[in-house]
Amino acid sequence: MAESFKIDFQGPGKVESGDLIVFVGEDLKPTPAVAKQLGAKAVDLIAKAAAAENFKGKAKSAMSIVVPAGLSVDRLIVVGIGGEKDRAALDFVQLGGLVAGKLNGKLATVVLDLPGTTIAPDAVADMALGAQLRRYSFDRYKTKKDDNGSKGAGRLVLSVADPAAVKKVYKAREGVQQGVIIARDLVNEPPNVLGPQEFAARAQALTKLGVEVEILDDKAMKKLGMQALLGVAQGSVRGGRVAIMRWNGGKAGDQPIAFIGKGVVFDSGGISIKPGAGMEDMKGDMAGAACVVGLMHALASRKAKANVVGAIGLVENMPDGNAQRPGDIVTTMSGQTIEIINTDAEGRLVLADVLWYVQDRFKPKFMIDLATLTGAILVALAQEYAGLFSNNDDLAERLSAAGKATGERVWRMPLGPEFDKMIESKFADMKNSAGRFGGSSTAAALLQRFVNDVPWAHLDIAGTAMGSPATEINKGWSSGWGVRLLDRLVRDHYEA
């Protein structure tokens, strides 16, 4: 696994070695201050090289000049930021990833003086975050390492006007970076390594940061009446777990906010077994739980001023002789009954018990659950947005705003009485599958029956959390989706 950059923030000064990165607009001119630092010969070289390479300075473009005349550096990398409209919409996390993807030396210096743009300390910290996330790769099980996983600058220097101000902001970004990496690692781990017990142990490690962690085993869950969750787990030789994580950074007595994650560590589909092709990807069916663990790490690392509960239901869904069957009826912790129509609609069963447990025990201000819940959400939103379902307009709007700010976008989907009616069962209070049509909305309708009147949002992340499209900050299979989104939500709206 590629190691993180050693990040330094320094004031402006002459750069003597390594890669030097500067920014230009569509006129191909650096700022006057950068032009003075480079010297007339190097500025002229940029113009000549741009003409030869057909480089126009457009947003997200870059050009490298090896051993540039007039400079003592190894390479001069010129990054385009486009015109005025492009600069107004700059995503500094993605820009940091773009820059990191162009580096191949041991040392790189980025001069953060952009034409027509004032960069606040927050933006610089975001660039550093993006650069670190781009560097991630998961190769711990390869005996022969891919050179591409180890290349890149070992030390990244960001040249800024006020290094002290940036360092203060970046401390919080480091926690977020680590949280995203934790989430990515969990999703990428093979299922023989990461069962429910091993996943719970990873959550338990958060105690080092001051997070209170409680693990419920099969016996404890049976006593609580979590028969829906246990019904999913009963087909596996590996017992289920629920991990409860509590960060008490707010005022004593204040209502907590709660995040709940689906943690199906491997989903074969159970008796309603999935097709063999692509089943290996079902090791990622715990991406919601992975996000919650990564988020709790991020919040604790930056000592968030909020009381937060993270809860994850951990099971393996297997087709053993003891597995639950289509036609079975299970009684949830709430006392409501669910008829099993399809054992591959298991995530909602896990979440039903955990949602009820959290709202009943902790009385949260709001709850958000994350789950790789339905293939139907990919049909609707592809891999561009997570599906958002909510019983509260204010919470939905805040999630949408956080999604726009971080690039982890959500799209609100319908949730109404029509979908609730579709999950009615002839033999129980509800059934766990209503068929193909409206599959994401009917799944959300079932979950809504377990939240009472608590403001709640459900994020269906089946398209965004695993096998997601490559971006400037993620070239791997697992994106760690949701950690940055929810950290931003907490930071902007719910910290005291």
C-alpha cells in the first residue's frame, strides 16, 4: 500500500530541486508573483512548450517540462485552471488529487498562487487532503508490488502565504483522510479475513481515540429480540455482531446524532442465491458500516464538538442448511413481523433492528443510515449519486448541501404511502421485498417503519461505495464514500 505524503506548508521561496508545480489560466500566464519567482526565461518556456504540446490551460489539464531551462528543478509541471467560470467552480480536493497524479519524484513543491483566485486556508487543506487520497492503493496481499503503487513524491510542500493558518485547518483534514482510508480498507478486505467478529474488532480499535465502543454478540442480540438481524446471520458459521460507537464531544445531556451502517461482510444472497458472475464484489456489501467506522474516526480525531452515536449491524448472508427460507416470518426487536420473500433482500432486515435499537435507546436528534441496499438505485442514478430518502425536509436539504460541497452527491428519491402499501404482507406486518418496481423506494419504506418520529434519512450507496468510477482522488475499487459527506454535515450544522 502506498504511503501517505509527508506534507509540509511553507512560505514563498525559491525551489531548488524536485518537481515544481504552478498554475495558469487560459491565457497561459502565471500570476505576477509566480512569474517573478520563475524568471522570464521559464515563463517564456511555458508559452513555447504550450504551443508545441497544444496545451490551452483548460481546467483539469496539465503539462510537464523536463529539466526546464532557467530553473534548477527536475520538472516544471504547469496545471490549467481554465477561465473565470472554471475558477469559480474549483474543487480543491479534486485539484489536489490531479496534482498528486502528475508527480513521480521524491520531492514536489506546489506554489499555491492561482490566477484570478484567492485561496483560503480551507482550500489549501482540501488540496492536501485530495493529494493524500489520490495516493491510496490496496496491495497488501500482493507479494510483488506494482511500481505504480509506490511511485510519487515522498514529500509534498505546499507553498502558501500563511503556513501557520493552513496547518491549523489541516489537522482536521488529516482525521478525515484517515477515516476515508479506514473505510476503503474495510471494503477492500477479502471476506475470509474480515468477518463480523473481525469487523467489530476494527471498530473496537476506536477506543484509542476516546470513542466508547460496545459490542453485542448473538446472545445479547437474542435477548434484545433482534430476530431480523439474527435471521440473516443464521446461515453462516460466523455469528453476527452489532458495534455501538459513542463519541461524546458535545455538551453533557445534549441529544446525540446517530449514523447507522449496513455491514453484510459477504452477501451470497442466502437461499435466494445470487448468480456466480460478480459475486466476489459482495465482499463490499458492508460499505455502509465501513463509512460509519471511518466517520467516527474522523470525528474523534478532530475532537468534534458533538455527541455522536455510530451503530453497525454485522452479518454474513450464506446458504447453509440452517439459513432462513423464503416464506419464513421473523419478529423484529420492535415487535413488528416481516415475511421473508427473498433472502437476498437482507440488508433491510439488519437495519430494521439496528435502527429500532438506536432510536429506542439513544433518542437521537436525527438518524442517517447508509447501505449498499438495492441494485435498483443504480438503474435510477447510475454511479453518480447516492439515493436519498427522508422523512424530514430540513435534514434532506442539509445532506444535499453537504453533498454539493464535498462532491459526494445525493439525489432525493420518492418515499410515500404508495410504497409503504406495496410492502404489506398477507401473513405478517410487512414483507421484505415487493418485487422489481420501485425497489429502492419500497426498501426505504420498510426502513421507515423502524424510526418512529425521529428525523431520518436513508442513503442507498450501492452505486457510489464500491466499484465506483475512477476520479482524481480515487483510482481504486472502494471509494470510502460518505465519510467526507457526513463529516461536512456534522461540521457545518450540528456541532455546538
